[in-house]
Amino acid sequence: MWENRCKVAVSGVGFSKVSRSADMPLAAHALEAVKGAVADSGLDMSDIDGLATYPELPATGHAEVDGISIVSVNCMMAMLKLPSLTWHIQVGTTNIGGAVQQAVNALLAGVCKYAVVWRAMHNPRGTYQNLPGTYAQGDTQFTAPYGFGGPGQGMAVAYTRWLERHNQNREKMATLAATQRRHTQHNPHAYFYGVPLTREDYLTSRMVAYPFCLFDCDIPVQGAVAIVLTTADRARDLKPTPAYLAGYGQRLHFEVAGRIGSLSSYMEGGRSSAKLTWERSGFSPKDVDVAQIYDGFSASVIYGLESYGFCEEGEALDFIQDGRIELDGELPLNTFGGSLGTGRIHGLWHIIEGALQASGRAGSRQVKDVNVSFVGASAPIVTGTTFIFVSEPY
Amino acid sequence: MTMSDWSKVTRPIPIPNEWTKPFWDAARRGALELQRCQKCGNFQHPPYATCVNCVSTDLKFEPVHGAGAIYAYTIMYHTGDKRFAGAVPYASVIVELDDAPGALMAGNLLDAPYTEAKVGRRVEVVFEKLNDDVTLPQFRLTRE
């Protein structure tokens, strides 16, 4: 087991307004979320001495303008002018989960005391994937000429492979979509709060990139979320009940850039990240009381459940049936609604929910008697990270 | 009617680089050549600086037979990519060649209804000329 387990905790969390597309600069969303997280911790902004994010803009073909379409560490520094700042970082090889892990490492190293991590996501007005180009350069020269324009298709090809190799039926995914949307109704910050979705809605919705229909895809939104991380000792003196970090991992597998459609990449990525997390925490899948698994496209949940070890390969769509992922089920899943419910904010919201469930702060969606709270914070293939939070340090 | 109409599609033109030029040069001649490790014999695609199997840098392009099977596919209905909007729904496929296991190539399923795309179905390469400089390897169902 990891000698540093339960030495760092998530304290406060914060949310901005989530809107369908940009009606104010993204920096305003990020500020709202960061201020919310600091206030939730009972801290003052002047206490914050660490900053970390992953600022990438997933919408293809749009200009990256700091403060408008991304919110970098530099942007946040310029806005906040933190008097106590001692450390900051922006990560690349992993998504926002990597920024959280770097903040954990900085806290363990003693180079900061209270770190804020935020994820701000821009949805430009007009077309999300702006693909007007006449030419296909670099990695895209082998994919773009065939109409592989966006990430949805890259994920969809692995999904057909999974479905047909395992003789599975995409209609079973209706259970995930409908269950998560019910969970969403307990999360007032979510984009789809107040908007129900039935199995029939899912089964009759329009196809986007087969096997993905509209409700297999998280809706692009503009918004931000943030967390405060600190050492366990300091967290105990703050207002919220701490969620202790028992272990984490990151994907250790990468295939050649530009390669597309490899189901094995998802599985290898997920397995490598989960292995580190189980070993460091000393837990196994059967110990988990509640799980958040990244669902930007629904099939990521399949790859997560299988590669993290919650079920066998080919079984995930059966595993989620019969009430197992309900709030009172055997493995309550994406209890905040997931990205399918909140809108596309990437994995920091999964991490937030994992922490809230571990600290008993999830309100009307709180799962009973949670100790071990698991998070898979990104699609395992490229940017996968995994976490376990616990309510009881050990 | 389940045939995709490719006539109004403006495919983005691939721009070869130092690593990929031999692939596109071969395609222009109507041949399929993939990067092969001269040390361990592994074929790979897309081209890369090193062998993805043994990390050798001794790589050359060698001809392969254009016969293989659909490894995975998607059928595109969304018109977000305006260049391809005229063809929806259309099948984009990932093909694993018999000669190059693990080297996955993208393509479209041509000359067949898009509903014919299925994992494991046999396909063969065909060549689609985009202009005088660039020809795209594509796939159709194998004709016995």
C-alpha cells in the first residue's frame, strides 16, 4: 500500500452556472467555480497558494483565447493575484485528473498548503467541430479524408468492435442513460436538472455516429467546476468533512498518435491506471461502495467498468441492469448524473462527486454508508486517471 | 436506398510528410505499402519514428496485399463536418489487413450499402484518385 494514502483530502467544491453556449467569457465561469470552492472550504482567497488545471479546448478548429475559450493557470494567476501563491502547474498527458494528482504531489511535498484545481469548458456559439479545412495534415492525414472528423467517431468505432465481438445490443445502454438522468434530478448544478429522460426517449432518439445516438453523447456546454485540496491535517480544521485520497493512478499505455479505433487501447489504459489505484489503496473492486466513471460518450463507462475490474469483458451492459447502478443499488454509478447529465465539463465533476459521496455531502443523492468511493476521471484511452476517496482514514 | 452519395463530398487532401510520403507515393501508383520494421518484421500504420513492437529505427515501406477484414466501423449520421454532410449516412471503417495484423487503416466502405459494414466482414483495397498528386486507399467488400 501507498505510504501517503489518506494524507491529502478534498475539502471544498465549487460550481459555476452551466449554460448551453458562451454568453460570457469562460474566465467568469472559472472564477465563480474557484470562489465557490474556496468559500465552501471556509477559506479566504488569500489562503490559496497552489493552482493547477488542464485547460485544453476540445472543440475542434476554434482559436484558443485565454480567458475566452480556455482558462490557463496564467489567466487565473492574473485574475486572482494571490498573495500567498507558491506553486502552480498545467498538465498535458492526462486530463484534469492529472492536474489533481500533481496538486496532491505538491501538497505531499510541502510546497503548497491549499491548492485549487479547476476545469473550465468552452462551448463556442455555432458549430462545435469547426472543420472547414481543405487539407489534412499530421496525424489527421490518415483519418480526416475518410470523414473521421470528431472524437465521437473515434469512440464509436471501438464501440462497434465491442458490441459485435461480444454479441451485445446497444439498446441495453438505455438503462445507463435513463438511470443517470434520474440521478441528475438530484443535482441542481447540472445542465439537465429538471429535464427527464425515459428509456423510450433514448431508444427513439436520432443517431449521431452509430452506435451512438444523441443521448450517448454529453452535451457541449459552457461552465466550470473547482475543488480545494489540502493535507489531511489541515482539512480536518476546515468547514467541510474531508474526503481522504486513498490512492490514485494514471494510464501507462499509449499507442501511436493517429491510430484510431483500437478497443485494446481503452482496455490497456484503464487496466494500467486501475492497477496502480487498487495497489496503492489496498482496496479491490468488490470493496467499492459508489463509483463515478467518465461518460463523455456512454461507451466509456463500458470500458471503465471492464478495465477497472468491476465486471468481465463483454459484460458491462448486462452488469448495469436490474437496479445495480441505482442510488440504492449494489454499485451506485455516476450519482451526480455523469457528464450525460451535467453537460461536458470533463472529469473534474466525477472527482468532485467521488469526494462528496465519501464525505457524506451529496445531499438527496447521498448513497448510504459510503466508505470507499471510486472515480475513473477520463476515457481510459488517452487521458485516463483513477482515484479512490474514503471517509475513514486507515 | 442505403447507398451513401459521395458525389458532393469534398475530402480534405492529405499532406504527406517526411514519414508518410512513401505511403502516399505508393497509393498514387495504385499500390499499398506499409511501414515495416527491418529488424522484427512487424508492419505498422500509421507510420511512426520507431517500430512500435521492438523500438528499432530501421523501418522501410514494403508492399502488402490489400485484403483484410473490418476491425471496427461507425456509421456517420451527424452533419457537423460540412465537407461530408452530403454523404450521410456513410460508413467509416477501420480495416486490419491480413498481411499486417495490428496495423489499423481507416477508410470508407465504398460500392455497398453502409448497412453492410460489420465487424469481421472481408474487404479489399481500392484506390480513389483525389487529384493528380493524391490517391486515397479505400475499401470495398471482397469480390469472390
